[in-house]
Amino acid sequence: MRTSTTTQQRGVTLVELLTIMAIAAVLLALAAPSFSEQLARRRLEGVASELSTDLQYARGQAVSENQPATLAVVSGAGGYTITQGTTTLKTRDLPGGVTLSAAPLSVLTVTFDPVRGTATVANFGVAIASLGTSANLQLRTNQMGRVQLCSDGASLVGYKSCGG
């Protein structure tokens, strides 16, 4: 009488492993452009949020120190500085791929009055763009110092359109 012994296969074969790796590579190649677009958008939103916060900081410093405070975009749009008199309060360099430029009909320097906390110009505005995405944001202040973030043509979901 003959007894047969069966052995159970354990693990995966080389062909199965290569098939799984090929499927994973295709899925990764499909996801990479979307992922890089998301990173660029997050970088754009991060710079806009920090600039908005720094505008409020400059306004607060002007009032609390009873001395005008100025936020100015550095020429070449590599960042911005906040100064009070001859003292530099903050210098911000932008991350790679993010640029600042003047928004339409705007200037790139705003000074806050120490008595009222109002902006000395009514048309401070910065257009913020990031490589890797077609979306962009504009940050504007009115003369009262109120900050508004908007998206050109509603190109970024969650922000209202700038409307010219």
C-alpha cells in the first residue's frame, strides 16, 4: 500500500511577487501627480495663512508699542519683513516654488497706525502662487486692517472668488 504525502505550499512564488510589485508601481504612478498637486496647494495655503497671521501681528505690534509697524514684501518676492522703526521684528523667507507678487491695483507695503490700528494704505494686496498647481490665492487688506483671502476665479476650493 502506498501512502501519499502532500506538502502545503508556503509563501509566494516569484511570479506572484513580481505581479504584485507591477500593480503597485502602476497605482503609485497614477497617484504621484495628484499627490504633488496636493503638496503644492498645501504649501500655497500655508504661506497665505502665515502672511495673514503676520499682518495681524504687525497691526497688534503697532498698537501695543504705540509705534507704526510695516509689513513689506521683499523685492524679488523672496519673502517679506515686518519692521517697527529701525527694528526688524520678523523676516520670512518663502519655501521653494512659492512666489509673492502685487495683486491687481495693489501695493506691496502696508504700515499700521499705532493709534487706531488702521492701515495707512487701502490697497495692500499680494498674489500668492506655487509651482505645481494652477491654483492661486490673493491676500488683501482694507484700510481698517481687515484681511481677506480669496482665490482668482475660485481656482482653490474653499475660498471665495476675488471678483476682480
